[in-house]
Amino acid sequence: MQNSQPNSSRRSFFSGAATVGAAAAAVVALPQVAPSDAVVSEPARVAPEKGGGYHLSARVKQYYKTTQL
């Protein structure tokens, strides 16, 4: 009779490798989260009476940085 130990060892190795691969893929796929200390809230702005509520905020500046080539 053959010993079943090598098969179960091989099976656990591939199961562990699949788990590590799935975890690595999940880490890459998740968006990066900034530390909570770096979050600075801007004061609420009052809506203008005649429309045109665009203003250059930190979020807009960050977006412009990401679109530069």
C-alpha cells in the first residue's frame, strides 16, 4: 500500500499557494487608503446666488495631478 501522506501534503501546499495568490490579488485590487491623520476637511461653502459653484479645491487639484501625462 502507498502512504497517503505525500498526497495530502501536496494538496495542502497547492491549497496554501492558492490562498496566498488570492490574498495578493485582493491587496492589489483594493484602493489605497490614506491615513486618517492626513484627511483635512475644508469648510463648507455657501452656494453662489447666480450659479457657477466651481472652486479649485484640494480634491480638484489632486484630480488634475492624476490626469497629467
